[in-house]
Amino acid sequence: MNVEELVREVLREQADAQPPVPAGFADRVLGVRRRRRTRRLLSVAAATAAVVAVAVGVPLLHPGGNEVRPAAVPAPAGIRSHPDQSPPRELIAAGRTAMAAYYTRRTVPQGGDRGVTHRTYWLLNPETGRYEKDARWSFVAVAPGLRTAAVLERTLPAARIGLLDLATGEVERWIPVSHGVAGLAFSDDGRRLVATAYSANPDQAVKVADAGNTGRTDWGPWWQGKVRTGFHVVDVSSGKATWSAVPPGRNDIGRLDFAFSRTGDLVYCQAVGGRDGMQQFYDLTGRKAAAPADERHLRSDVPARLSPDGRLGAWGLVAEPHRMSYSAIRDPLTGEEIGRARGAQLLAWADDRRLIAWERDPERKEYRDRLVLVTIGEKGVVPLSGYRKPNAEYHQQEWNPVFAER
């Protein structure tokens, strides 16, 4: 048995031996952390066997004029892909990461030229491996381990946060908050939530004239006043929440949710008004803070951020030769580009060299994209989903993934 087979066998045994969901969420989280340490040790062995030396350099891709389009690569063993499904019906996963849910969006008119954009979620049932519609929730974040989700009810801002058992579909516990919230994000270890508070629904929309002169009226985000008020940090096990007010910035408008830094010592959000992808960090009391050294050169609009080992940073789109997209991989400490990966947007790391990304169909002028698995320095992609169809509503796609660590 080679190293790759050993890795797959150990992970398969872990998955088969996983017990039913216990009553205590903290026990689940500790189990996830133990499995995570095991996977890290196994990934080191696999990397050694494959002679992958990230420490000494990452292959650079410089797509050029006469480049031949690479064909899609068949899915390797252990990858859960469904290139015939869009939206997906069955589990999509690669390496350490799974698509834990996806959501669609539609704007509901509220009278006059105003509306509210609602999300409808399909959540992964960890027992069946299928995505099941659950229209009760306006916002969902999934914890590491794919057993529990944090959910908000339909009316935003919400006065409480639910902890949902993904296997049973039942809310195990409600956590009340002192300030209404509309956004949620777990820390990397799953022990805490940052819940972003707003004084009004940040998903309000306004009718806009169609720029394509088709005579159709579309919906766009309503850039109402400064509605974000701060954030709660919630201890998931105890349900205790601390409140931190954040004074609105000069350009703060609409939805600007907080998320944890890699270590969880800070939170960050998109900073509006400068270059694309700007980010602003805060300490857990709500005061502005300097970015951590390894996150200073990341972008708020690139979800993948740091690789699992912390050595590489996912960055934005840098080239589109022959309708194929390439995104930069940078040294997170210096910001220097040290490699490239296929993909128009890098969404999540599968391991220290592979990522899940959106990539467009190079054979069609009309833009449409699908989930793919890409490897740094390689041109081929592994299709994970079917192609999305553009949504008729302004700046909205047919479905949008939510990722979590397995």
C-alpha cells in the first residue's frame, strides 16, 4: 500500500467510525480538532511521497500567446465531484474542504422601487450526503466537521442565533443577542462565532435601469445609510456573547460582515472606498488594529485566504488568456507573487497546493462558470460541479456555495 492509498484508507476509516451527533457541541469541536491534527500529519507524509517542496518554491505560470487550452482532468480518487449537476444535489468535496451548503437569491418587492433580497439555502445532510432545501433561514454558517450550522431566522436583523443539527434539521439551542445581527462566521476551531450587528436589514435592494438597454428593470443593492453597528463574539459551548460597538466608517454602506483572522485574535471586514479587496482589522473590543503579518497582503474579496500551513496566500485574478482565468498565489509575508493557479476566484484550500475555485467556460463568449479543483502551477482543472447559468437579477448568480472544513 503506497502513501496515497494509506491516507485515503485512514480518512475513510475515520469517516466510517464517526459516531452520531452527541448532545454537547464542544465535544464535537474537540473531535474535529483531533481529526484535523491527524490529517495534518498524514498530509505531511503524502507531500513527502509526492516530492512536493512548497518550501523551496511554487511553480510559476505565465500564460502566453499560443497556449493550448488544457482538457479537464478526471477526478482523482477521494474527490467528490458531480460535473453533471448544477446546482449540486450530492456532496462536493476535495481534500480538507467540503461544500457544506449553497444558496440561491431572489429579490422580493416591498413597494415602490424597494425590495429585499432573500437567500434560500440547501444544506448538506451529513448522513445522506445530499443537499436538502431548508427555507427557514436567512443566513447560515457551517462549523468545521459538517455537523452543526449557525442560523438566523427570516427577519433581519435577528434577535437570536440558532445552532442547527444538520443531520436532524432540528435547532439544538438558541442564543439570544443584545443587538440584532444579520451575518455569522465561525472561528477556524469552531469554538466561537462572530455575529455582525446591523440597525436595519443590509440586504435591502432598489430597482435599477438595465444598462443593456433591453427595457428590463433589474434589482441592485440599495446603498442605504450606515447600518452596521458592531459585532458579538459568541462562545458556542456556553452561549455567552460579548458586544463590541464599531463606529461606522466614512464609506461604510450595506452588508459588511466581520470574520475572524486565522488565529482568532482579531476580526476583519471589507474596507470600502479604496482599492478592490481592501480589508480592515479590529481587536475583539471593536478598536481598529493592524493586520497580522501573514494576512496583511490578502484580499477581503478572495475567500480562500491563507493555505492550511500558512505559507501561501490566495490572491485575485491576474490574467485571462484565451478565456482561461489565472489567479495569483502570493507570499503572505511580503506580498510577492510566487505562483499562479487556474481560476477566476479562489474559494477554499483543499490542501497546501490545491484549491477550489470558480472557473469560466473558455469555449463560450457568454460568461458562465463552474466549481473546479486547481493545483498551483498546473493548467488542468478537475471539474467539481456543472456550469452555473447567469441569473436574470442584477449582479446575482444562480447559486452560491458555502464551504467548511471536513
